[in-house]
Amino acid sequence: MQGYPGQGYPGQGYPGQGYGAPGQPAQGLPQPQAQPQAPAGKGKTALFVVLGLVVLLAVGAGTAWFVAGGGSGSGSGGGPGGGEGVWAVPLASADSMDFTQGLAFASWLTDKSVIRVQRDGVLAYDLASGKRAWGAPSPGDQLCGATAELANGKGAVAYGSDQLCDHLAGVDVTTGKITWKIKIPAEKSRLANSLNVPQIMSAGDIAVVYANDVLSGYQVSNGAKKWTARLPDGCHIKDVNAAPARVALLLDCTFEGSGNFVQALDPKSGAPKWRYKMGDFSLMALMLSADPVIVRQEDGDKNTFTALDDRGGKLSEFTTGKVDMLAMNTVAFVDGLFEQRRYAVHGDRLYLMTFPENVPGKARSGDKALAFDLKTGKQVWESSGTQPTMLNPVRADDHGLLALEAGDWRDLPPRLVRLDAATGKAAEVATLPMEYGTEGDDARVFERNGAVVIVPWTPVAVKHAVVYVQTKES
């Protein structure tokens, strides 16, 4: 399993859906006043929230298109962000302080398109041109979740009203069609203007959904419910993760006197496979990875990681200093998302990021990568040769870790770098245009055959919904 480091429109909305033109409010919604462009510094976001600008929040209720039509470069040069093999789709809600509007629930990459799942629909862009390939509007008032990965060209999305996210639907990314719809467990938020969404995970061709304290598996191809987990009396799920090999739970059974466990389930049937007894869970305990199974627990500035093998035996347990476990895809007033974090796994190697620190004299943060051997628990290296900016893992393989240096649109262009598996030393793969600096900070980043695709998770401090840069010369 790899951690994340793993989304256009014509000028009109969907016919009959009440959508406005790109970047414009839908009919019947309050007309928000124009706001200044959100500055690039993340620290400003909290200030905006404190100042009460989140009154613009309008979860659901027939939202407008949030992304303008087509890429600005369209692969043929000209226009802002243009150039041969370079295009970008502007984020129409970039000026809004309602950060839920531009939130991406998932992004998927196929051979021909990059697909963004956002609140008002599922949107596909042609990789060659940046033009919209297709768009599927939400079957309900809004979308509110999605599988992180595709299975045989199909994905699942959650949808519902502005108060209840209670349905699941299938999407065929070849045709852009909604292929099935079912109802799922859900609950309303107890907070005003807030939405509880289901935690949706990918386990091969099974969408694992955790909502309203119910964990179930659904066939992505047709929506058939395959199983619902049966937990021992007095036990509850503290955290859950999934992979094609297994569903892994942190199971808290202290109420019934049994203690705490890691519980593995078969993703096809939901049947229990093995159980590993653990000590007390910390408040911030996470099931970081399901394949391999890695549990993370926080105690002040220290983090303890427990790695288990495929049979539930302990591989290693090791403690690190403060590392970055902040979610990249969360915004205020949306609770329950399957959180995407800054880490990667390949074989027996776990890659973590140091906790971000302010870069002296710059309005940005920077970090380093750390590599750990899961068999021994020992740190192998700390990265060197990287620029003073945030690293976003793209993927890990036998050669090491491919990562995007987010850069800064003011003075530091983003770079694609490879951190050597043995030494952690950075080697530049490609430099991206400076204007896309910070776009890859909190984003899902893909790389394929020299093409770098950046899909920001949140609209905080970004201007684009999708950025495409072909780094190889034709």
C-alpha cells in the first residue's frame, strides 16, 4: 500500500440542475460578496474563520460549478498557465472563504483523463488538452465522499442533502455515467452548518464504508452490499483503514474488559482473520496503514509506530520525534472524511515527514523526509539536498521516494525529486513553473511518463483545481 503520498466545464451548468455558470452562485442561493484573494500563507485561514467569514458556508442546497471550463493552457500555449504540455483548471471558488466549496473528496487518474470528485459533481479532464471530457452531477443536493481509488474503471461516491449524507452511487469513468444508487447508514451533525460524511476506503473492488458506527463493504461495480462487520459486545472502532489485502481496525474493547486490539477482516466477506492484542490506545491512535499494518500512537512530541506482519505478528515497534500526521484534506464543518496524510510505504520501508517548521525569512513552512526499516524499526536516513519547502510524497518504489517539493509562487519553483532509497539524497527529476508553487502542498500528486498532475485537496491558498505539467520534451 502507498500512502498519499492518491480530480470542466462548458459555460453552462448541468441542464435542469439549477447550477449557475462557472464561478457564479446557483439560482436561489444568497449572493456572496466578493472577497480578497486568499493569501498563500496557511496561517491566514484560521484568522478568516475567527473573523466569522465562514458565514458564507452553504453546504449543499444546489451548489454552483466550482471549476471553470477547460484548461487555461490546453496543451498548446497561450493564456495564464499555458505552454506546450502545460495546462491548469482555475478554481472558481478560490476567492471564497467557504472552503467546503472547493474541497476534493477524491482524484482519480486514468490513461486518458484526470478526474476530480467535488461537492457538485464528478469531473473529468482530458490529459492531452485539459478540456472537459465529461461531467456527472451529484444525484442529490451534493456529493460528500468517494473511494480513494478506482477498481476496473469504476469508483463509488457518497451523496445526500445539505444535512444528511446517506446514499452511495457508482461511477463508470469510461462513460461518466452514474451506474447504481443505494442508501447507506448516516446521521445528521449536531452542529449547525456542519455535515457528517462517511469514511470511505478502497479495498480493491470493495468500497469499505464507515458511517454512524456501522462498517460495511459494497461491491464497487454494482453497489451490492457484501458484508456488515459484527463487533463483539462492548467494543467499538477507534480507527479503520483498508487495502485490497485486508480491512484493519483499531478495536477498543476496554468497556467489556478485553482491552484493545488490532482486528483484521477479509475485505471480500468481512469475516475476522486475525487479532493482535495491544496496550492502551493513546487519544490520537491511528490505523496508519492496512497493508502493511501500521499503528501510530502519539504521546506529546513522541510517536510510537507498531508494524505487524500478514499473520498479525509484531514486526517492530519504534519511537520517533514529532512527525507530520496532519490530514491534508480537511476543512472546517466537514467531519468523517477518510483522512489523507503525508507518508508512503513500499515493501519494508516506511517514509514519514518531519513536522513542518517555518522557513526563516519566508512565508512558508518546510520539512524533511525520514525513512524507517519496518523489520528492525531503525531510521535509515533523513533526506538531504531538498529545498526549503514542503514535501508531498507521490509514490515509493525500489528506487526510493518520488516527491514533489511544493515550492512557492513568489520565489521558489516546485520540483519533482527522487530521494535515493539507500541515502535519502535528493536528485532533481524536473522543475515546474513557479506560478504553480504551493499548489502541491496539500494535494494528491500523480506522475506518469513525465507528466505531473496536481489536484489540491482543499481550496485553502490555491488557485487551481487541477494542474498538468508534461516535464519531458516531445
